Amino acid sequence: MKLNGGQALIKSLEMEGVEVMFGLPGGAILPVYDPIIDSPIRHILVRHEQGAGHMAEGYAHATGRPGVAMVTSGPGATNIVTPLCDAMMDSIPIVVITGQVPSMAIGTDAFQECDTIGITRSVTKHNELVTSAQDIPRVIHEAFHIATTGRPGPVLVDIPKDIVDPRHPNSAMEWYWPDSIDLPGYKPTTKGHPKMIREAARLIGESRRPVIYAGGGILKARAAEVLRELAELTGIHVVTTLMARGAFPDSHPLCLGMPGMHGNYTAVTSMQKADLLIALGSRFDDRVTGKVAAFAPDAKIIHVDIDPAELGKVRRPDVPIVGDCRLVIEELVRAVRDLGGAEAQPDRTEWNDTLRSWRETYPLRYEQGWEEGDKLKPQFCIESLCANSPDDTIVVSGVGQHQMWSSQLWKFDHPYTWVNSGGLGTMGFAVPAAVGAKVGMPGRTVWAIDGDGCFQMTAQELVTASAERIPIKVAILNNAYLGMVRQWQELFYEERYSEVYLSPDLPDYKMWAEAMGCVGLRVEHPDDVVAAIDKANSIDDRPVVIDFRCDSDEKVYPMVAAGTSNDDIILGPEFGQGGH
Amino acid sequence: MAASTSKHHILTVLVENKAGVLARVSGLFARRGFNIYSLAVAPTDDPRFSRITIVVDVESTPLEQITKQLFKLINVVKISELDPADAVERELMMVTVKAEGAGRGQVIELVQVFEGRIIDVGTDAITVVLAGPPSKLDDFEDLMRGFGITQLQRTGRVALPRLERQPHPTRLRRAG
């Protein structure tokens, strides 16, 4: 069958099972947009290419299937660099297709030419410039394979215009679909080493103060169920990192919640005092370890990760296991059973009592006042959202204070209900990622919890959401500041507030939302919070934005200051520590 | 410049012979702050693959992290690590040295001692080519400095495992 390169590209995406893609056309990618008219693939037209990338990420986060974005050359490609880097840091499987100037124009500084492959080399798992129309099915097939296997990540495919333009002879190709993959340098290890797994089971059976340190790899490996089996079999408590919220239910008695810079006291301190850390798909990120030299000084380490480079990168493991988290944990459960299962676990009453007393003594705290003149607390807004939304609501956040409060206070009881930018910390992630999540999971309620600073970076994608009838909901915790920066300036720069004030009224978020085709609501008093949330949850034919006017002075606690030890955790003013 | 000390390790990296692979490898070193001491690329007997010989500074970063990160590049097929003690290494140097008056005879004498060859002769300088173990090149370079080096180029080393000790290069198990 004779096809042109553009047809072959769209057909290849169909062969990969792509149902939806996010993009924005332009000169170099124009020929590929023509066959989209005849394809069953839904294309969502974004307002800025960054939005397309984050939507693809949100879609992948929520569904586990690779997200697809397509943009043009030059500025289209550079605008999607941030989502690529974000997906690289958080191991999100996305495939990005960029147009490129015609082959013969490459290297001549042609209109809208840039070195896309060079620019994106370090922010992709792999990228490739296709040089012949005949290679398109093979390269697309490889791109999806690389993006979704091993440690997932972003793959970019750069397509010169001449190989997809039906008016150019270079676009002629004979259709085929590759039945195998030939990548001699790419064979991810998925099965853990049996001897190491037995050794891990033995260490677990000797440990008096073990903690499971569950990371985002649990979710990537679809390992939430087997993680629960391991925890319940051994009776070991679980901390869930920022990337793993929802991987283990918050309502489970063994769940300790989030560790790290803004983790709760018990999660942070349990790791510090542990004699064994069972790191599953986590990477000892600096936001979790604090000062590495002082991190979990007495703990032996079992480290399971599909990426061998993570083992020993930050902390040398006693038992390194390269493999897929689900497969390895399944084997680990078997190995623990072989050693006698639950009955053979040592008596950990003392440790469990210690954890319980920490939880009772040091809960997360904030005070919502109800007197006239008391300001609305952002934490109260989040708890109210959680209490008044469906149990399986997908929560998407931007980056900053609102992200930390959401992660701390939302009760996540299902995997894939928490979508955020962890590694790169991309402000503006929430709105487009929520659109992508809702497209992937149309039956679920999707709440973006955003800051006013973040919202202003990518709010234009609400136009996309309105136009495409993607009814997401956005809660802006509007404290009129770049709140997290303000918090650091208050605590570490003697309250010298430099370039962090944004104004609560400029822009007028309610009017802005309405101008973008959304329902706009505003809440200034705690009494009105629940009614507004109920109203938002009842609307399902268009996006809703609530402008919550929040207390600017509120800070995220607990906090481990950057570069300090987790032992020096600051609990906050409710405990007589930290600022006012 | 002591090139052959234990702070350095040799990696021979088999890569797919595709456009941009060298940029991927050198870009990875730059991004992660790994130091390259020298680097040489050449095709292998199989046209699908090329071999990159990299001498790395293992004082700045553990060798293990360097090889693991390299393995993550899709186009990297195999990495062999050669301890300098278990490898034969050669490097080529071309150097132009001032050679006037009495010095001219001394330079020519040293070239003969080091088994180099004079490949170009000018009125007041000569150009010498010398191949050998990097340490020998270091010594020659030091000696020539006294006469005045006007230009110098070295290729970076290539290496193969030493035969008489039967060392299989520590073939790193492909873990990823």
C-alpha cells in the first residue's frame, strides 16, 4: 500500500492505539495535520504548545497509557521543552512529535528552524530525527516502546516537512508495520535477581524498625496492590513520597503519609530512626533525604528500581535489586512467605507504639478561625474540597505551597488520583495536566488545585477546555503572592519580600474564568466554602474556577530547611516552632 | 600532566553507528559533571557499530555511576571497562619543536632515543611524530618543552585488553 509520510505517521499512531493527541499546527507540521481529518484519533487544539505537553503528561499520569503531543518546528518545539523535562524528571511516558524544516533546509537557519534534537537531547529518554518517509512506522513504534518500557520517559520524534508532504517526492513510502523491535542497546531488566530478593526477605525478617519507602515507581509499575500485600504480610509501615501519594491508601493503618521537606513528623522521623529502609521505586531525592550525610543513619537499605543508575547514586544500598517493582515485590512476598510469612516477623510492638505516639503527638495542624475578620485558610479549602468531592476524584496541582498542602491534607485512597510536577517543579502544570487527566478519565471528577502564581502561567488552556467541552474544576488558592518564595523570604531572608507580591484582584480571576467560557466563583469567607464546592461539583457541562481568597501569611509546616538534617524538622507555630 | 595514574580509567564503549551518538555521549558527560580526560572514536569491523574509547577521571565521579548513566543511552550497546594495568594503550602525538643551532642535534638525538620520526623539517624547527604508551609521550613532551614547543597534538588513547594475563575486560552486566 502506497502512503505518504504524513498518512503513515497518523496510521502509525493509530496502530499504537492512540485515541487522543494534543497539539497545535504550524508550517513544518502542516502536512501531518491533513490526514488527522480522516483519522479516528481525537485531536485537542491547545492554545500554547506547553499546554499540549502537560496535557499529554496528565493523560499519561491518570491512565498509564502514553500521552501524545504534536507541535511544529522552531518555537513550537522550544515551547514544549519544559513538559519534556518535566516528564523526564517524573518518568512520564509521552511521545512528542515535532515538525522540522525540509531536509535540504536543515542547517541553513531556515524560517522556524531550530536544532530540536540538540535542544531536547538531555530532556528526553531518547529522540530521533527521521530522515526517510520509509522509516516513519519503525521510528514511531520504537518511540512508544522506549517511552513505555523500562523506566518510562519522554521520547521526541522530529519529522522534516519534505518526508510528510504529499507534494514532495521524498514523502512516498510503502506502508508496513514492524513486527519486532531492533534496539541492540536497549533491554531493560524487569525480573529481580532471586538471590538478592531472598537476601531482602532475610533482612526484613531481622528488622525491628523497618519502613517501606514507596516512590513513584510503584505507580509506574502498577504495583499498588502487591505493595499492600507486602505491607500487610509483614506489618511494615509505608511512607508515600510526593510522587507516590495514592500508591498506598492514606486510610490504611500502616500508612504514615508523605516524608520529605514538608512531610509529616512521623513519616520523616520514622525514616530517620529506622534500622531498615525498603526503597521501592523511589530515588532518594534531596527533598526526601534532606542532608544526605545525616539521612537515616542507622538504616540498612534495600533498594528496588528498574533504573540501575538509581542504585547507589545517592545512597549505597545493602541489597540492590534492579527490576520492575511489581515483579520484584511479587517475588519478595513469596520469599517472605518462604521464610515463615507473618508469623516469622520479629516482635515490633515497641516500634509500632513509637510510631503511634508520634502520630498522636505531632499531627498536621492549622487553625481555621470562624470569627468576623478571620481569614480563610488554604488548608481548610483543601480539606473541604476533599470531604465534599467523590472518593475517586483526581487531584492535579501546580507547584508551591498549594501543592504541599494538597499532598499533605488530601486523603488519597486510590492510585492514580494524584497528578503533580515533582522533580522539575513546573509552575503552571496544573490546568493543562488536569485537562489531559480529564480527557483520559472522562467519568471522573478532576480538581486542579492551583496557586494564583501558577494559574497565571497556563490559564489559557481553560479556553481549550471550554472549546473542547472538558469540564475540569480549578480551585485557585489565591493568597496574592508567590507563596512558597514568600515563605522562604520570611524564614530565611528576614522578611525582606522581594518580587513576590501578585495582588488578589489583578487579574480578576472570576471575570477571567468567565471570559474563557468557564463558570467563575469567588469565596472570601470560610462559611461559603462548602456551598461553592457543592455548586462546582454539580456543574458538568463546562469548566469551573473558584477563586478562594486565602490568608497570605499561612506557611507550609512541618519544614526541613534546605541542606539541613531531617532531625532538625521544624513543626510550625502550633507547636511553638518556626515563624508566626 | 600525568596521564597514566590510577585516577583514570578506560571505557571502551560500543555504540550504534548513528548520527549524533557522539553528541549524546559527550553531552551526558557534560550534563552530569563527569570529566573526560581523552576521547577517541573509530568505526569497528562491523559497520553497524563504532567504538568510543574514553579515558575518564574517576576521582570526580565513581566509575559505576558513569557507566550506568552511559548504559541508559539507547544507542550504547556495550561498555567494557579496562583497568590501565590490564590493558595495552597507545596514543599518537605530533609535535613541532624549535630546533636551532646546537639544540637541533639534541632534539634529533632524543627523537631517536624515543623511536620517533621526523616528518617535517624547517629552517629553525622540526615536526616529530611519536606513537607509544601515553606515559612515554608525556616524558617526551616534558623533554621537548625545554627546547620550545610551538605546536602539539595528541590523539587521545586507544586501548585493548592485555593478552598474556588473559583478562576478559570486565564486561559490565547489562543491568538496564
